[in-house]
Amino acid sequence: MMILKAFRSFFVLCFFTFLAHGQVTLSGVVTDNTNNPISNAEVYLVQLELLTTTSTTGQFYFEDVPQGNFKLIVFAFGYRTWEQEVQLSSNQEISISIEPLGEQLSEVVLTQEREKVFGLQQLKKVEGTAIYAGKKSEVVLLDNITGNLAANNPRQIYSQVVGLNIYENGDAGLQLNVGGRGLDPNRTANFNVRQNGYDISADALGYPESYYTPPAEALQEIQVVRGAASLQYGPQFGGLINFKFKKPNPNKEIEWVSRQTLGSFDLRTSFNSLSGTVGKFSYYTYFNYKEGNGFRPNSSFNSRNYFGNFGYQLTDKTKLTFEATLFNYLAQQPGGLTDLQFNEDPTFSNRPRNWFDVDWKLFSLRMDHKFSSKTDFSLNLFTLDASRSAIGLRTNRVDLVDDPNEPRELLIDNFKNWGAEARLLTRYKIKNQGAVLLIGSKYYQSNNNQLQGPGSASGNADFVLRDDEFPNFVNQAQFTFPNLNLALFGENIFNLSDTFSITPGFRFEYIKTESSGSFREIVLDLAGNPLSNEEIPENRDFERGFVILGVGASYKPSTTFEVYANFSQNYRSVTFNDIRITNDSQRIDEDITDETGFTADFGVRGRLDDVLSYDASVFGLLYDNRIGETVDPEDGVGTLRGNIGTAFIYGFEGFGDLSIKNLLAPNEEKLRLNVFANIAVTDSEYTESDQNNVEGNKVEFIPNINLKSGLNFGYGNLLGSVQYTFIDEQFTDATNSPPLFEDARNAGIIGSIPSYDILDVSLSYTYKKFRLEAGINNVLDNSYFTRRATGYPGPGIIPAEPRTFYTTLQVKL
């Protein structure tokens, strides 16, 4: 009943919105040079930032357009970009014919054609049923990247997204570990992670960790929206990362793409996709296989990923889309190292029996409907059925040799959740100025369970509980975690003039977090015999409701310059991993509670002719009750995870992309030459804390300097890139502890991450239907690490990959 009432209110509010009469309409039809209609072409009115797509008959329609002169751009898959100035003084209908790109065009031309309209960009004010006005946003276009896409290399993929802090695992990109502005990068848990607009993490609020990452070879773009995304996508501090898959080819019934990759340390990947459109039915499917042995012993892995997107255009106004994702992988984990072990030999491993297994099943059914040219509606139903299992030795004695006769610790988590998100976006007028209203609702329910206890004493990937065989195993627990979340959200763009707009918004969250289960308290004597073995029940119920607010502002005096600002309250719920898990190297504070705070941005962005694109901003982020880790005061061994105190993080983020080609040789169509640089200069401080030796310290996971720069070049069918990355030193705990070389009990777990720099080089060459790609990552063969793990895949230092090579052959038919 609660859902029905929410949706009823949703529709009543939207349908009674005042829709004033517009001034003129602009409509038309888009065809190819043989007069066949082109569907799904993007039609964009630049000055008004209005975007629509053509119907199956190639038609498009803009209503309530003010009179004046505007640039109209049409972009379609496989066609040359069309652009023209249009003068609107009355209702107008135009016919547009666009030319196929053709196979004779070089890769440089194709790349620059994609960049001409959208390039590396921020999201438009309105896209589909979402509002991004006044927000700090970035879009990664995968087709424009020359790099190691087969291994999902995050340094290269996110090279032009400012300030991201990345953990590197050397597992061909099976998991994405991204943070920023002081957010823990572990499994990107501080962002709302979605694909095609729906959640893909284990539990969006209860356990928001991403064990599945889509392959970059299947993606069209990655949308990154910082903290102010909380109003539409959740209350979290990080914002949104949304993976948008490639669209079905609208011009072929069958298109086949095959990419085969070989790389260092026996890396082999195979990516194969089928795509096409038959009448009103469209599809995009792929299968991706990866395997490798890693650069350390005991680090083999293999994965399989199936995906299908199937769309049916019921009418010109209504489309249904079903998606299915199946992903599983098995990885052997070589464990972490102490600082001494890393300095002596970063390839060393003393964990031959650690294994990790993931099985992910995602399903989505989406309906998109146009009530009119001004009002769009979307409804997305999605569900997850997944599990992750880990077995091995993860003692805080990192240097302890694994005894092959002892049982291993086993952790099994099962995730079952489903949700529904509805959005309605409508355009209307206040006096003579346009406005846009978005209102939406999300219902999310999960029922997860976790089992912890003794596994087998063998060395293989055996994920069967052996509590009967080893009843006195110390770490034993079993819990269920039912969670319920209901959210209502809304934003409205108010255009106060032709150049200035403000976008206030709200989000109401109702969250009910529960845990029900028991753990065993076992006391052993010095000989390992049980003195006591008691099962202790533990049940918790945490229910809360709150409203968070935000506002964005945009001053855009021209199409090439914008000043933007935003402020948003943020909230992070404690996860069930925070509430209960038994870990030798980490203890949970029983009084741990939710985090609150805010994020604010102020910046300028734009383009200078076709020569320079830029985005420069300052930000501030306040954490209250920030959750983090300190040295455990009870025994000085391992870490204590709890609410540390209040932290303030602030800094500068800047990005620039200079086209040397357009500056010096604008008529050289086959030439590509541009340099880019992005830099984040960040500082931080714990302003208040009840913990010892914390107040006044730096916040963890924040390098003072985070720099990525590079050169993109090409001529004809040859493309290349050179990228340099520098990450300054960063702390991993709130007490700012230095590395420990003497005390082996927690050496490797506690300490800073030293600064490091990396150089990557990539090339690609296309000949007709074939493309050959090759590259070297970490050209200088630097030895470094990006994380100190407190649990899996450690504990201890996780070394990053040395110099690696890769080569990919692509065939497209």
C-alpha cells in the first residue's frame, strides 16, 4: 500500500503541473541519402540543451521552443554528424538527410566525428528522465580511448576524470575500486553504481560493494556525477557511476564484433558481441571470457560474462527493454605482504590456499513512454540474485606461513534483492521562461545472509562449511540482513533568465536495516583446547527516515562557457559489514552509526573555439561521524572500525584538453594531436574526534596531488596515446600511522601508501574490418602498491602490476 500511495502522489503531482502554451514548434524527419528513415538518431538544440531521439519513422519533435536562431545537430550511429543554424519565428518542419560515414574514412576522422558534438563532456541539463543542471559531471566516451580496454585498465579509462583514487588488483578489471575526495576506493562502495540506470552492487544501502564490473569493450560511455547526484540516485557522498552499454546497431540486422587479446602473465581474453535491429525489435548481446595467472604465484583467475539487451518499440511513444547479466569468476588470491616482504620481493606470496568466487545474476525490465513532446516517463524493475564466497587464511600476522593442515576461514554471502524506480520528467513554462520538473520514487527490498566458519584444510577452491569437522574454529557466525528502502525525490530547473538557472531538489529516505543471527564465542587454552564454546544470539533493528536537500545553479552566457555551483546534503547508512563481521585483523565498534554531511562545488567549464576544453572547480566536503579505521586501542594490533569524528576535505580540481592539431593545422583532417592534463590538489583535516591521536590529522585515502596527463595522437588509421600518472603519498588510517617494519603482528596492514608514478603507452591501427591494438602498461617497470588491505584479498600490502604488454585483434562484420 505504501508503494501505491507513493506512485499515486507521484502522478497527481505531475499531471496537475501547469503546462503553459509554447511559442513555436520544430519538427522534422531524419533520413539517409537513399531516403530511408533513421531511428534513434539524437537531435540536439544546442542553445536550449534540448535533446530528443527520432522515432522508428525517423521523426522528431520539439514543442514550446522560443523564437530565435539556434544550432541544430543530428548525431546517429554510423553517420556523419549534421549541423545547421535554424531560424525559428513560426512553427517549422524540416527534412534532414545525413550521410553514412563509410569504411573509407580513417580512424582519426571517425574519432573526431564522435568528439565533434559531445566529445569528453559534462552531461546535458536534461537527459531522458534525469536532470544534471548545475552538477559536477563527466562523461567517459569509450570509443575515444586508446588503451587496454580488454583488461578494464582504470588508469586509462578514467584518465580524464579528475581526482579519482584507484585501487589496482591486477585481475584484468574483474572489480572496480574507485574512490575520491577521501572516499574509500574498496569496491567503489561510496558511489551509487549502476548500469543503464539500475543498481548493480550487492545491496545499494546495506552492502553497496561492487563485485561485478561491466567490460569496457561493451560500453558506450561511463557517466560520473559527484556528490550532488544524491538527490536522484541516493544519499551517498560519492555520487553516481553509471555504465551505459553500446546500443543495438539500428542499420543492420546482424553486426558481429570479435576482440581477442593476449597479454603478459598468460592473460587471454575473448569478447564477442552480436547486435542489430529487425523492424521494431532490437538487440545487443555479448560474451566475455578472461583468464590469466597474474604476476605473483597463487594468483590465477578466470571469468565468464554474458549480457543481453532486447528492446521492442511498441509504438512511437512506448518502448520496452529487457536486460539480463550473468557473471561469474574464480580467483586465487596470493594475499598481502608486510613492508619488509614488499621491499625484498613484491612478487612473493605465502598464501597458496586463498580463493575467491563470485556469481552475479542481474535482470531488468524497463518501460520508456512519451506522454507528449514535453513529458517523459520511465519505469525500471530490477532484481539481483548473487553470491560471493571467500576461503583462506587472513590473519593479521601477515608474515605467518600458511599451515596446510589447518582449516581455512570460510565466508559465504548471498544477496537477493529487487527494486522499482519510476521517474516522470515534464517541461513547462513560468511566464516566458521554460522550466523542467523531475519527480520520482524508488522502492528497494533485500534479504541477504552471511555465513562465517571453518572451511576445509585442503588447498583447492572448496566453499563447503566444515563446522562438524572443526567445531572449535574461533570465527563462527551466521546472520540474515533484511533491508527495506523507500525513497521519494524531486528536482526542478527554474530558468530565471536566458542565461541563469537554479535547480533545487529534495530526497526523502526511509531505511530499515536489520540483522538477525548469532555468533560463537570460543575460548581456547594455550594448547588449543576449548575452555568454552557458547552461541550468542544478536539481533538489531535500525529504522530511520529523513529528508536531504540540495540546490544547483548555472550561469551560461554562451554555448561555450558556464559557471556552475551546487550544494547537497549527504548520508551514508551503516552497512551490515559494519554491523557484524568477525575478522582477526579488524574489530567493529559496537556503537557505530550512520555518517552525515554535505558536498559543495563551484566551478567554470567550457570551450575556447575548437582548441581548448576545460573544467576548473573548487569543492568542500564535510563528514560528520565519519567511519574509518584507527589502531585498535585494546591491544595495539590490527584496526578498530567505527565513527572517528568530524572531517573536512577541500581542494581544487582542474581539467584541460588542448587540440594542437586545431591550433596549428585545422585543415589537416587526417591528423589528431592533443594533450590533456587533470589535477586534483586536496587537503583535509579531522576537526573533532573522541579517538586518541586523531584530531588535527589528515583524512585517509587522500593524496595531496593526484595528476594524470597525456598525449593523444594519430594520422589516418593509426591512433596512439601516452599517459603519465602521479599519485602523492596518502594515509590509510585516521591515526596517520607510519609503516611498521619491526612488529610483524600488524606490519603491512597499518601505514601510509608511498607516492608513485606510472607511464602507459598504447597504439591501434585499423585496416578495413580489422583493428590491431597493442600497448605497454607501466613502461618504466616501477614497483609500487595502491592499497593496504585489512581483510581479503590480504591482509597486508597488495602489490600493483609491474611492466605488462597486451595486444588485441578486432574483427567487425
